[in-house]
Amino acid sequence: MDNLTHSLVGALIGQAGLKKKSGLAMPALIIGANLPDVDAACFFWLEGVEHLAFRRGITHGPPALVLLPLILAGLLWGWDRWQTSRGRRPEKRLPVHFGWLYALALIGCLTHPALDWMNVYGIRLLEPFSSRWFYGDVLFIIDVWLWLLMGIGLWLSFRREKRGGDWRRLARNVLGIAGLYLAANYAISQYDRMQNGAFVETISSPPPLAFWQRQSIGVSGSGSFFVAGERVGSKPLAACDLDAARDRNAQVDAFLFWSRAPVLDQLEDGSYQLADARYYAVRDGRFSVIVPNEFCLEPVGG
């Protein structure tokens, strides 16, 4: 999910009452909820589509989910000590408890893979023990309805807190409604899969706004993919020697490692392009890679 959604979840958990467990609890929850996305730094050293193979992997797996909150808790605890030593510590801040800081950072951090799993994009939940991708097919990566629900709910909770009302209960109710919304979307995706029983598998892709709809990507027994009943990819994958291409081209290898529904097209200039049926409409190179011609000199099957 996007980082605003992650941040809102962390903040609402704090408003549900956990922010009273320790000073700097809210930073622990909100930063912790975003912490696995430190892997976005890979854009500084990776090229092309290589980031697709790196993102949502090592920083989203079990070891990182234990160690990253520990680092965050240590930094926040050290920040509090530094401010205290220089007489800059805010008077209203609660006492900082390292154990609670770690627990809150851990809670926030654990919400991150739970939300990321809900997309069709995928997440490697068991990295580095296993590189298997997991997919929930529940939500689009940016869900404006969740933004509205949680954003307004968080604002109302803060407002009620200032006025002396029951701000904790309000935040808990918002989290509960969000949970029901997620459950409803999961049920919609399951129903969509049931309606497409003719396929070996159905990727149920939620659209950006109409959460009640799904773009059904059907997987046939031959490995072809069908979007809205029409086959995507103008060429069979066998038209190129993709195994050899993976061995000798890092871009192709990275793309195929990430791709859940690889399809092959021959472009107007005669070159071959790998794309993914989930993002077939995106033609700007973010989710596609050109296969070097040397691996497609003798296309098979037209």
C-alpha cells in the first residue's frame, strides 16, 4: 500500500490508546508502519526494472520485522536522552519506556506487510528463507476510500481528545470499520474467482476507485493470460529463449523474478517486450522490459 495508508493505520493505533504507553509512542507507531519501505533506497543503485525484484523482499521478511523496530526504538530512546541532556525535552512528553517503544514499533511494522499483501503486486513474506511471492488481490495499491475513512476518523479522534471526549473509542471504531471494509473486499475478490472457474487461476485485480468491481485476469492451462476475456500478449513466451535471456541479462532476470503473469509482445520496430498482464495497460517501461534480439532471432509459433 501507499505510505499515507501505512501512516494512517499507525496513527489510528496510537489514537486507539497505545500512544499513552510511552513517550514518543506515536513516532514509533507511524514510522514503524512505514519502516519496511526503506528498501525504496534501492532506486539509488539499481537500474531499469531491477527494483521490481528487490522491493517488498528482504526488508519485509521476518528478520527485518524484528530488527528494524529494534533499531527504531533505539533511535527514539537515544533522541529522548539527547534532548534530556540538553534541557530540550518537551515537558508534556510521557516517560519513555524502551520496552514499550520496541513493542509499538513492532506493532506498527507488522501492519506493513499485512497491508502490502492485499495488492496484486505481491510481497515476499518469508524472505530471506523463501523468495516466494504472496498475493491477496484485495485492494488497489492506493485506496482513496480508506484514505477518507481513516483520515476523517483520525481528525475526529484528535478533535475529540482536545475537547475531553472519548477519543480512544472513536479511533477503535474507525479501525473496526476499516477491518470490515477489508473483509468485504476480500469477499468480492473471492466471488470474482468463483465466477471465473473456467480458468486454472484467476487474478482478481481491484480498480483504483470502484472497489466493488474487479478486473479478472484469467490464467489458462497453457499459461496464457486473458484480461476481460481477451488474450493479452501478441506472441507466445516460447518465441524467445527466456532462460538464456535470464542468464545473460539482469533486466530480464529481474523482471521474470517479479512477474506473476508474464506476456510477450512484438513491437512495431520488431523488438520483443516482456510485460505483465496485471499492468498490461501501463506502457511506460515501469512494468515491462525489452528482450535483447539475440534471444528472439527465431520466433516459434508466429
